[in-house]
Amino acid sequence: MRKTLLLFAAGAFALSAGATFAQARKPAAQAPAAAVTPAVPKPTAADWRTPKPEDVLVIDTNKGRIIVEMVPEVAPLYTERMRTLALQHFFDGLTFFRVIDDFMAQTGDPENRGTGSSSLPDVKAEFMFRRGPETPFVLVVDQSVAEVGFIKSLPVVTQSMMLAPMTRDGKIAGYGLYCPGVAGAARGSEEDSANSQFYLMREAYPALERRYTAWGRVISGQSVVKAIKTGEPVADPQDRMDRVRLLTDIPEKERPKVRVIDPAGPWFKAEIARTQAARSAEFTACDVTIPVEVK
């Protein structure tokens, strides 16, 4: 079965999928004439977190290195699929066969043309997830009925936690926001048809939300994603993934040391305030950059 993105329905879905998040973009009735942008201090040691090494995917391409943080809190099944295939070195040598400017770069097909997949069973759709009190969610915008924030490096929107006591499992529904760098699972016409093909967002694309599984985000190497040759399909695709490994699979002496700004820390909160002041009514979670250090 062909595992490609379903672009023909994107325009029709954009209104319904983006409606909740779009509320954060509406101008206030009486916005201040001028906002004072607060200064943000430099991060301290307490502002950083170290991602779990089993959740870090290192993609070495002919254009450079891309590091993706997987977020199993949002997509446990697809995260496990990526771990399995990376440990099998399934992705090594596969090309970016479909790359659309201002959209995404797609790969993960052993046939390098969008029609193949691994021999493993397809993965059940994880368009939505359940957020509980234990979920590491950091609030950015409270829309009363919905909350926009981050789970690790992934921007998400969920129902208000005030609704949790009214649900059977004490949790609320949420979904990932397709900001630049977000990693998604490609699929065919059937919702539960994701397998090995995936894509990395070059730009924000809200029409994919609640229709495709978001399972992680590029935390280093977004410039590499943007440098990949474009084409639909790419003519004579040569940009490829030379090696795709979990951080745990890289020998200790070669293993990059990765740390990311913790969205629960004081630096991130100050950065949110600065960005909100600068963007005013136009602010969205996609405006927030999460610093990373790779040594």
C-alpha cells in the first residue's frame, strides 16, 4: 500500500484541525499599543535537561547530522517502531525521495519512491494522545477550554485539565502541533497504515494535525532538513540517510552529548514571555525556539 501524505484533503481539514490552536492567534479586542519585551537571562545549569538516550535518534545524512527527540508520551507505538528499525539499521542508505519546500522531507521507504515499507505490521494511528497529571506538560497559552504547551520538545494542544475529573480515565485528549522540525509518520489512505516511512517538517503545516501521528521533533540539524534537495518526487534523489542510530547504539567514545532547554525551567518561561511580547496577538507555539547543545 502506498504510504504517502494525503495532500488532497489538506485544505478541507485545515479549518477543523487548526480551529483550537488558531484561537491563540486571534488579535485581542484591545491590544496594548506597545509591549515592552522583557530581557531574558542566559540559561543556567538548572535550565537544561538531558533527553533519555533511548529517545534520541541520530540521523547522519550526506548533508549533515540531524538529531530527533522522540516523544513516547504522545506516540508510544510509533516511537517503538522507530527504535526497532533503527536498531536493525533499516534506514541506512535510504533517500529523501519526496521533499516539498515550505512543507516536509519524506524518507523511510526501502524502495525510495513512496510505495514501500518494512516487513513489520503497520502501526495503529496515534493522532491523539491522553494527557494525565503525570504527563510532563508545560503550559504556554491557556485558552480556557484548551491548553497549548510543550511535552519535552514537542508543541501540543490539549483540552483543559479542568475537564480531567469528568473523564473515565482522569485524563484529557491532546495532539501534536506540526511546527517546523516536527517528525510525523507517513501513511496511506487507511488511518492505521503507518509503517516505516516518516517525514520531517520544513515549515509549519497545521492541516496535518489530528490526521497524522506526530512522534518527535528535530532538536538539532533543522538547517540540514532545509538543505535537502526538493522534488515531488525528487529527480535522481541523492540526499540520503547514511546511518540512523539510537543514541544508545553509538559507541561511548563517539556518542554526542546532548542537552536541551527544559520547558519547565525559569529560562524557558522567560523566553515564552519575551516571545509573546514580541509577537503579540500573532504568537503561536511554533514561534518558540528550544535551544540545544550538542558536544
